[in-house]
Amino acid sequence: MSILARHEGGILLRAFEPTDVPELQGILNAPGLAGRRYLPDEFSDLAPLAQRHVEALVNQWQKETKAWTLAVVDAGSLRLVGYVRADWRWDPHCPSAHGVIAPDAQRRGFGTAALSLALGYLFEETPAHVVSAWLASWNHPGLAFAAQCGYFRAGQRPRAGVHDSVFFDEVAFDMLRREWRAKEATRHAA
């Protein structure tokens, strides 16, 4: 991302720093996020992460050239409240974007503001014509959040995994550039 820090909607997006590791570890290990951390495959999405795992994760995020993961910081308290990620390793025209917010900071606009900034960057500064997200069908808050942010349900992959001893589907969402522009025009007109 050409701009490493942006402030909007009560948040600051910035690069992760080594001093963020303890706070990020607390967020990632919050019981309410188990299975909803959306981490790279080499990191468990369910098991608690040790400090060395979180250090390795931040180090990996800092080295990526076809993705970025930024810290979401509450602009008022300067507290780390989560992260937002954009990934275009597969195709820069069809990146994915998602955010993860600490359970105690949810429903305060941080995720909406972070995802809005990420989508704005992808649609204004890259060749992206569609941005996607994939969520587990059991993640009802995440599904509702994706729809609230303007993503549209694009399909699903049945029986993509097991959660609480039950198969779940992976639900695909996407947003086209023209849909994002229409949403932004409506937002700015209000």
C-alpha cells in the first residue's frame, strides 16, 4: 500500500510494529474469534497462538509483496483493535479483502471503516475490477457484516470444512468496481 497510514472513521490504518505483538496475540487468541481469524494456512485458525507464532505472522505480513495486512487502531485511544488485509497473489484484477476486529471492539464502526479504506484503495489505486471475500456459513456475524459493507453473495462451496462436528459451506462474496462506485456516490450524497 503506497500510504502506510490513513485516518478515517475513527480509525488509523498503519503497518504493524514489533510492539504490536502482545496486543495482537490477545486479539487473535480471543475465544470469540476462534475459526474467524482468517490466517495463512501455516497458522491455526482455532488453536491459541504463542507469542513466537504471532511474531512469525507479523514478520510474514511485513515481507509480502502481493498482499498487505495493516493494523486497525482506534484513533481515540490508539489501541490496536484488529487488522485489515488485501491479497492479490492470485490475480491483481480480482483481489480479496477482509478484516478482523477484536470481539470487545466490534459493532463500533472499526471494521466498516477499515474495510471501506481497503476497498477504496483497491478500487482507486489498483486494476481491481472485483474484490472478493470467503466466509464460513456458520459465521453468521461475518456474513451479515459482508452484506452490510456492500458485498454480494456470489456462490458457495458445499462441505468445505467441519465446525462443531458439522459440515459447513464456504460462502463467496464479491463487490464489483461499479457497485463500489455506486455505494460511494450514495454515501457522499448523504
